[in-house]
Amino acid sequence: IRRILETATYAPSAHNNQPWRFAVVTDLSVKARLTEAMAADFRRDLEKEGLPEADIAARLERSRRRIHKAPVVVILCMDATGMNNYSDPKRQQAEMTMAVQSTALAGLQLLLAVHAEGLGGVWTCGPLFTPETVRAALDLPATWQPQAMLFIGYPAESPSIPERKPLEQVALFR
């Protein structure tokens, strides 16, 4: 895991500010605390959407199972404190976008390293919906903004690759 994380830190980053942070969770009691905290928020959101209780229960159980079954859970966070500050809102928004992009690249680099080690990895975005809850459950520094949750372990299956849009729909050649 340390080698995977080290590889992730070689991702490109705007201004070389390296805003990514990794919270590595392997302890079962910490996983349980994280799961229950996020589940409460997830339930509340699903109830607001008017989903039937059976659907809510199934989605919550799937989330719980993913967190508990993964030997390693990495919360990918962004710390934008090192990014440039501008008085111009347009430039400031661009700076924050660069921090998000840099953090996402580190997450991708991490998943590529996971694969290179013969492991499996799954990226989910649940922490974006409950950043304060995740931060509190894991006692993360106030500047760490949870962006994604990655599950790492030996794959139990070899799922088929989801269908991709044809290149003609996603690329322009000029």
C-alpha cells in the first residue's frame, strides 16, 4: 500500500502544489464508524428523493458491504491551502479546479498502481456528498476535503468492462 501511495504522489499537479491527501483505513472499528456515519447521511438523502424503503435498505447494505469487504479503503482528499489565492473570482475558481484536477489525477495514478500490483480498485464519490461526516468520522484535518473513496483488495471477480461511447462521440479531430 505504501508503494501504491508513493506512486500516486507522482501524479501531475498544477504548480506542483500536490494538493492530494490520502486517509488509509484498514481498522474494522474505524470502517464501522465511517460506514454508519455515511449511512445516516445517505439514508436522509435517499428519503428526500422519495425512494421506497426496500430500495434504500438495499443501497445502504451495498455501501456497507463494499466498505467492510475491502481490505483497504482510501479516502482521497484535497487540501487546497497551498494553492494560489486571487482576488479575481474567475481566477480563484480556476485555481480550485486545478486543485480538484490534480487530486483526481493522483487518484487515477493510485488506481493504475493498484492494477500494476495485481490488485483491484474501485473509485466511488460518496465522500463528495458527506464531506463533513467523513472528516469527523476519521478525525481528518479541517483542511482535508474528502473527494472520493477507493476500495483496494484482491478482486473477487473479473467483471466485464462497461460499454464505452465510440470515439466518434467523444473526440474531435481538426
